[in-house]
Amino acid sequence: MIEPLDLTPIPAPDEALRADIRAFLADTLDGLEPDERARSWMGFDAGFSRQLAERGWLGLTLPREFGGADRGHFARFVLSEELLGAGAPVSAHWIADRQSAPLILKVGTPAQKAFYLPRICRAEAFFCIGMSEPGSGSDLASIRTRAEPMPGGWRLNGSKIWTTNAHRSHYMIALVRTSGSAQDRHQGLSQLIVDLSLPGVSVRQIQDLTGDAHFSEVFFDNVELPDDALIGEEGAGWAQVNAELAFERSGPERLYSSVALLECWLTHCRALSGDAVDCATLGAILSQMAVLRAMSLAVAGKLAAGGSPATEAALVKDLGTELEQQIPRLIGDALGRHPNLPPPLPLLRTLTYLEQVAPTFSLRGGTREILRGIIARGLGLR
């Protein structure tokens, strides 16, 4: 059974990071429009990521010997909150910093740690995640992409889809089959680090409704990988990827995807008379956000204690993305109740963007159906 989540405060030394980060962002992001801020963790800016690296804000949880700051998960939580709250363009380094680096630190060889981790901390190595495949839907265990052993390494064939920033990344950590068949489900799966510049790798971008193209389909045609492309143990890929997904599903990025719209709407509300402000809508949003933030912090506490809170992370992600999708609808309805008070164009542009992109919030990191299956198993209901 799932254990109760405890209220978890941010330690004072980690909370103290907030002022410096906020001051840096206020200066660096001055003039950024709300609809640009709404893209935040889909906003790719390698130069901005390097600025964070220069300040020691990448690899906060990694040991100093690998270029990190040797801080805990709460320090990174504070950084993430400030970056997402300000609408900073964090997409370039996000996946590498959030989950690729902890995975390499946990199961990588000494050579892999020495090679990849300092580059991640310097914003010189950007990673994407190769999990979903065409024709598999949300059934991750049915993957068919296969790596066959060959002298000196592996030969990789297959494809991945919905891969964020594959066209801009240096490496992919791919979940592939190294033995057995798709019918073997969780057995025979391994993770490989794929250099995306290798011959035989091709990337095709996928444009979404907003006109953005941060998703891609990636094809592997007899890609030859060295022996040390294997990360962790052969055949342990399913367990490794589930531990990795706890990092992806539990953070504040599952709460704050619509926060730029909320900020923009609040600015609009402050310019209105009291009767025109929809306090009930504001209260509904903020009360849910406060509870979910407390839950996300509790999961961070479990990660800091060395746990692997997969069920709790799935719960936070499911509830968090539901709120993220509700916010554009709630704010749109609130604006519609006052047709004689037209909102400013920046607010309308931000609302339009998030109305279009919000359906993806419950896809990335695991669909709602998959997450609820994980939660049901954690609760002993299936």
C-alpha cells in the first residue's frame, strides 16, 4: 500500500537560493512576452542554459567531482519553481539535468559518469528520452526497437516518437529490447545512450497545433553503438526507467505549465474594479495549486531520502496536469462572464496558446490512463 505523504518544508539553506535566482531572472527575462513565458520548459535557449551553468545552477544534485553543487533535491525544487514561475526557457538542459544525470549517477559506469556528468553541468550535453514508439500507444512495454549484440558493441534498429527536442539534443537515453520479443513485456529491456550524430540516426520533427515543433520521430537504421552505450544492467531497463520517471512526474513542471497565464490574468484583474474580479475562480485555482505543491514537495522529500516514490509521483503528475488543463478553461470562462471588459492582447495570445497546447499536458510523462493504473496498483486495487 502507498504510504501517506508528509508535509515537507524546504530547508532554509535551499530556500535562501530563491532571492538570487529571482533577481537573475528578473534581469535576464525582462521584456519577455507572456505567451513566450507560457512556453517555458518547452522554450529552447542553449545560451540561457549556459548562463545557469556559469552560476552553478545546473547539476545542483550532482557531486562536486563531476561539476555539480552537491546539493539536495530541495535546492533543485527551488530553482525549478523560480524558472517555471518566471517562464524561463529551460528546455535545452531540462531533461539532462532532471533525469538523465541522476540516472547516469546511479547506474552508470565510472567512465560514463566522468564523460557525461561534467558536460551536463556545463550545458554542453543535452539529452532526450526515447521511450514511446509508433503503433504502441501508451503501452511502453510493447516496444520493438531492438539492439543486437555485435563485436565491440550493439546494432540498433527501430524508431521512437513524441521525443522532445530530439532534433536539438546531443544524446538520447533509449529504452530498447536487447533480448526476447515484444510478447515478453518487461523482460529483456535495456537502456542505451545513443549519440544522435551517428550514421543511421534520422530525426523528423512533428508540428503541433500551435505551430511549434518540439516533438520528433527518431529512426535508427543499423546504428552501430559501442559497448559502453549500455547504461546500467542489461535486461534491467524496465526497473531503471520506472525509477527515472519518478523524477519526470513529480516536479513542479507538472503544476506550473499554465502559470504564465495565471500571472497575466491576475495583472488584468488588478486593473479592474472589485466586482469584476472572479474571486471564486482565483480561489479554486490557488487552493488546488497549494495542495499539489505540498504533495510535490513531499515527493521531493522521499527522493531526498533515497526512495523511489513511483506511485506518489504518478499521483502528483495526474492531479497536477489536470489542474494545468483546467486553468485555461477556468480563466477563459471568467473572461467570458465580463464581455464588456475586453482583456488585453497579451492575455488573449497566452490564453489561445495554452488552450491549444493543454491537451498534451496529460500525455507527456505518461498518459492519464497509464498513471491511474500505476496508482491503482500502488493502492492494491489491481
